[in-house]
Amino acid sequence: MRLKLDNILIINTFGIGDVLFSTPLIEEIKRNLPGSNIHYICNRRNLDLLKNSPYLKSVLVFEKDDFRQAKARSRWEFIRMLFDFVKKIRGLHADVAIDLTLNYQMSIFLMLAGVRRIIGFNYNNRGRFLTQKTTLPGFNDKHVAEYYLDLLKFLDLSISDKHKLRSFTSAEDKAKVDAFLKEKGLDGRTLVGIVAAGGKSWGRDAFYRRWDKDNFTYVGKKLSESDDVRILVFGTKEEKDVCDHIRQNIGEKAVSLCGNTSLGLLVEFMSRCKLVICNEGGPMHIAVSQDVKTISIFGPVDDKIYGPYPRSDMHKVVVAEDAACRPCYRSFKHKVCDNHICLINIDKEQVLSLAKESLGL
């Protein structure tokens, strides 16, 4: 006999890709339990990915840094913040929580909020407070989205064989993008997005996963020789130098949106592209969630685990076939190297050829 599952809480406070990897999990729960209320806890950066989802009843924000800063200012401020957050969770009346954080702190919050059933991964013995768990050495054998889906076995729910990543935008974001494209004379053009950096993942080591900006520039410039093609350059404000380099070297057919889009607007802009060319990472998964063709560059990261999901001819993955050392990112760690052959050995002409094929040029 299935236990009561009226209110289900999912927690994932990782990056863009990880949150999108959980969207098939959300959809499978809703398919099995159409009358249930699904709630979600994410970090502030990813709120725009989830707040417009028709499958979610509510979305709460959790920022670990907010708690750290409150504790540094005042012990009582920290306690008040902790109490308020636990009170919000308690108000969800969750029958079960699916904790995807790979840590024990969130489980403590859940226990304090009276959630009696907590499902998740026991990674490095960090799942000690989970009531039902799967031992996890790392995401090493299949796509992360499928690891997430596997947790449904604890709820005795069936899993279909068709999944996709999903993100939803607001009417306001759609209107803003419509206005921008019209103002810039881009409405009706063939838009190609370029993401030459790829976000905040890996921090100071991010260069280990980035194809050279001159390669992206070359591909974008060659594509822009087609009369109808226009290039949209995406990136965060911290990546402005990379974006400016690409825009300036491509010329007047390129428009930089670097640092000028919310996450919701980024999703909407990408939905208008015919193709997105990018490094692996969150922006790639956004494009996939919008059913936009992608060409993604994979260096140290295994595309079978972190690649476009599900696999499709729409999404071309490019790797250096002669780099026997790749993928070296395993169990959330990567090897430090000096040669970067997994990226250096990716031929820009191959990427250009795939791009032309995707665009029908």
C-alpha cells in the first residue's frame, strides 16, 4: 500500500544544469500523482528556471551564504533566519522530501520541520539523516537525470521511457525579448547563440572546460557571412571580456547580451535561436530545454553523464577523439593538467561544418 503523497518536496541547490536535470523527475511525479502538490527548494540564481513551471505548487529559495553572513553578524539573527526557514518548510506539509543536495545540512532542516520521510543519495556518508537512500560514489555510470529518476523507486512510482529537460518563461520575459529583437532589427532573422564561457561552475578552474574564445569567434564570423544569420553572444557580467572580444571580431552582425539578461530572459532569448554553440554547462542545458539545436564542446567532462538529455540528433557533442585522457572529471573532481589537449585538439572547422549542417547552410 502506497503511503500518503499529497505534498512532495524536492531540494536541489546546485547549478543550472543540475536543476534542469531534475525536471524529468518533477514531470514523472506529476504523471504518476496528478493530484499531488510538488514544492521545490533551489538557490536564488535558479528561481527563474522553476517559478513559471505548471508542475510546481511553490518554489522556496535557500542561499547558504545568507545563513553564513547572518551568523557572522549575529548569532540571534542566524537563529531567527533558521527558525523562519524551518517554519516555511513546515508550512508545506511535505509527506516526503527528495533531497538532491548530497549533503546532510538540508536533511537537518527537514527533520526540524517535521518531515519524516527523506529520500536521497548517501554520498561520502553525508546521507546519514536520510530515511531512504542510495549509496553514491559519484555520478559515473549514466546521466545525472537518470540517477535522479532512480529515486522514484522509493515512492513505488513507474518511470516512463520518454523524458526531456524543461524550463518555462513568463509573459513579461517574452514581451521584453520581442521588443528587443524588433528594436535591433533581429526579428525574423536566423539567430545563432554563442556561449564561449559557461557560467560559474568550477570557479577558478573554469578555464579547464572552455574552448578558446578565438575558435568561437572564427565559427561565428564564418556563419555570419550568410546574409540572414545574426549572432547573439551570451555570458555573465564577469565574462564581459570574452563576450566583447567575440562581438568586436565578428562585427556588426553580432550583438552581445553579456551581463544584460536575467536567467528568465536568457531562457527566452535562447528559445528564439535556431542554434546555440557553447561549452558544456548550464547554458547548453537551457538551450536543450527549449528544443533548440546545440553544438556543445566537451573537454574533461563526460558527455554521457553531463551531456544533452536525452540524446538526440538535434544536439551535436564535439570531443577530441585523440585525447585518451578524457574524460578526467570523475566523482566531482578533475585532474590538473598543463596541455588541455581535450580542448586544444578540437578542430574549429569540424564545429563550423556541424553548425552549417544544423542551419542548413
